[in-house]
Amino acid sequence: MSHIAGDHLKFGFPMAWSVTTLAWGILDFRSGYETSGEFTNALNGIRWATDYFLKAHPEENVFYGQVGRVCSLTLAFYIYIRP
């Protein structure tokens, strides 16, 4: 989930890129993930993202690629708050 400038948004497409990169890393460097003890954590991260994407596709021809509401530019870029 991305929290930018006090907005509380979820951007599906950057998340898709991130989880794809993680998955390719596991395919190419599995032994490194296993040696470091992070293989299961990486798989859990991929599973979390794919579960999220399945929920964001509730019916045929419907996909929620962004969730949230952007506030005004003035508020969005001058006030920084905890997510």
C-alpha cells in the first residue's frame, strides 16, 4: 500500500510491478532466499498481493486499480501525517 503526502491510497499497478519483480527474483535466486531464511516470507508476500488482486477483480471486466481519494494539491503536498 502506498501512503503519499497524507493520502491513503492503494495503487494496484505499482504493487503488481513490485510483486512481479519479487517473483522473478525468487525464480532466479531461490537458493539465496532459502539460505537467508526468507524464502517463505517472499512466498507469503506474493500470496498476499495475489490475494489482494483477486479481491480487486470482483467480476468479469471489473478491476479496481486504485483505491482511495486524492485530496487537493495544496493539502496533499504541504501536510505530512502518519498513515
